[in-house]
Amino acid sequence: MDLRSLGQRLGLEILNGIARASLGAPETLLYGTDSRQAIDYWGGTEPGRPLVAFFYGGGWTSGARQDYRFVADTLRRLECD
């Protein structure tokens, strides 16, 4: 792993560590038979809040949805589902 990749990985770990402390566990929705065919959903309990779908990069071949939990944390703080 090169220095740039290591720095990116470390940054994601820090951001997600902070997010996990306040976000809780998502509901995992499966849309296929492969383990990578899943969506993390942090649904709200208040009606009328906007629903936001976030698709991370990777061309459907790399990355992991768990790397971007900090995005869900930020959107929830902005009162989005």
C-alpha cells in the first residue's frame, strides 16, 4: 500500500469512527444474491424528511459501503433520511 492509499484509508477510518459513535447500526437491505449487493439504510422516524441516496465511487467493483458511513451521519444531522 502506497502512502497516499494509506492516508486515504486512515482518513476514512477516523471519519467513520466518529460517525459510528452517534449513528447506530443501519438496516441492511439486500437487492441480490451477492454479499456486495446490499444497501445500508438509516431510516428516520419523522415523516416528511427528505430521503437521500448516496452511491459511492468504485464502478460497482471496488470500495465498500462501510467506508462512507460518515456521509450518512452528516445527512442525518441535516435532518435527511
